[in-house]
Amino acid sequence: MDPIIAATHANPYPYYEKLRAEGGLTFHPKLKMWVASSARAVCAVLAHADCRVRPVHEPVPNAIAQGMAGNVFGQLMRMNDGERQRCPRSAIEPSLTLIDQDEVREHVNARLITTDADGLYKAMFRGPVCVVAALLGFSPAQSRAISELTADFAACLSPLSNDLQLAAAHVAAQHLRGQFIELLADADVSSALLAGIRQRFDGDDETLIANLIGLCSQTFEATAGLIGNALVMLQHRPELSGASMEPLLNEVQRFDPSVQNTRRFVAASCEIDGVRVEAGAVIVLLLASANRDPALNDNPDHFLLDRPNRRSFSFGSGRHQCPGQALAMSIASATVRKMLDHGIELDRLNWCYRPSLNGRIPLFSFVGA
């Protein structure tokens, strides 16, 4: 096993424990990357000004640089540092915190959910994006289109995507841009979320549109993994099916997060947590390992609904902490509750993890189906 393969391993957590025992920040000679596995090291890297979200020499991946997907990617706040990150974030983050949770549940409950394998897939991947699109003011039919296009666009974010998927991502980015241009031009759109973002945003329309696309794409995989990993936990612990969804999902995101790792790129030689790291180095931050660090959480390998002082890096930390955490948790909680109410047969679930270098997202089938 290595720190990248671990994300989709059946049980990577003993391996993460071994890495923490070897030191919080260590060099992996095979991967030629630094690995931050402890809570202290992960926190230090996330807070360090010289640790950037993209390499200085490659702000947009070369594979998508010549196309619309690359244009969108280059403007995403999550893929930038400095003012290109702060400007859109200052508009989007406050608006996300003001979303009415009852409205989120209404949008989730308005969607048809079936408990077969196809229904689970749509509820995990399509449903959350549909909810975000509806909150932004799209109609139900438009929201479904946005979710389909977002699935195609999200392929540009993965190094595992092939040429056909990347070509589809460029086309999807173009269509998404067109959808948002029309939304922003429609004076009859009623969306408190969109109105709040537009009121606070102090930038050009292309940057705004790119980050609205980013809001959908960031919802796509992370929320799917959160929902899926909750179902996995409920199969292991069926007695939790009657529990309140909020504490259940709060512990799932710590215990078995959908985003297992992220990366930072060192822009200038510096010292991090007592270790000298040279400019150009790549650091893999094992967020899931840090969550299980006893220095961060007592009894970290136990799943506790009523965990006191729960701490987690699953949604990041510091200047790049995910601004949509509350929204993702609300969508996931409502979706899992609806699945349970519809009588999903947890004991018949089988799954494998979606191929990924950093995500832990189960794809379900049913035993005997």
C-alpha cells in the first residue's frame, strides 16, 4: 500500500496509523512526495503561506489548459491562492451559511428516490447537485440538466480521466457557462442564495460563473461519498438507523471521510513542523489519517455519535476550508434519512470504491440482484 492507493483500500486506517508512528511529516521515496499523516503536520501544512493549492509553474493542469474546462478551473477559488481565492470566497461563503435548512430538506424530499442500485447512484451523485442548482434558482428540469453536465465537467478534476472524458468536460463547461449566463440575466429568478452572492461579489462575471460551476462540482463527489460512507456505516451498525442523522453524518465525515487526502505544492523552500522542505516539493496531506490521530480526537478508532469536541480535517482547515460544509452535511443527512424511510435493504448492499487518487466513494450493487 501507499498513501495514494490507501484512499480506496477496504481499510486504510491501520496503514495510516503506521505512517503516523513513523513521523508526522516524512518523505515517500517511491512517490517522491512528502506525506503529512499526523494532525499536527496536516495543520502546519494547511496553515503555511508557502504551501499552495497548485504548482507555481502549472496553475491549470496541462491536460485541460487549452479549453473551456481549463478556463473554469483557472478561476476556481479552491484552485487559487491570494486575491483570486479571497474575492469569490468572501461572496460565496457568507451566503452558504444563511441557507434555510428546511428549504434544503424540501428540495431533497421533492426528488424521487428509489432504493435500487440505479436509484442510489442518482441519489448520491445527481441529487445533491440538483439541490444546489435549485437553491441557485434553476427550475427542476434545469437542475437535472445541471447535474448531468456537472458529472461530465467533474472529470476534468481527476488525473485518471481519459481523453474522451476530458473532451466531454470541455463541452460540459461550455454548456454550464451558458446556463449560468442565462440564469444571471433572468430578472425573474427568485433565489436568496444567488442574490446574496451577487450582492457581495466584487469581480467580473466570468469569475462569478466559474465559481458557481465550482459550487456544483465541489458538491458532486464529496457529498456522494458522504452519503455512501454513511450507508456503509449503517450496514455495519444497523442499530444506528434510528439515530438522528446530524450526529451520525458528523461522525461519518470524521471516521471515514469521502476526501481522504489533498495536496499542497511548496512555492519556496521553508521549514514545516521542524522539517526542511524544498521549493517544488509536493506534499500529500492525509486528512483521514489526521482525523484518526489520538492527539486530535480521543478514542479515534471508535465511532461515537455523541463524541465530545469532535475535530476533523475532512473539509479542510484555514483559508481553504470548504465553505459549503454545512450545506453538504444538510443535503447528505436529508438524503440518507429519506433512503431509510423508503426502506433501503442495507443488509443486501455490496460495494466497491470508485477509482480515485483521493476520494473514498462507494458504488453500490445489491446481493442477489
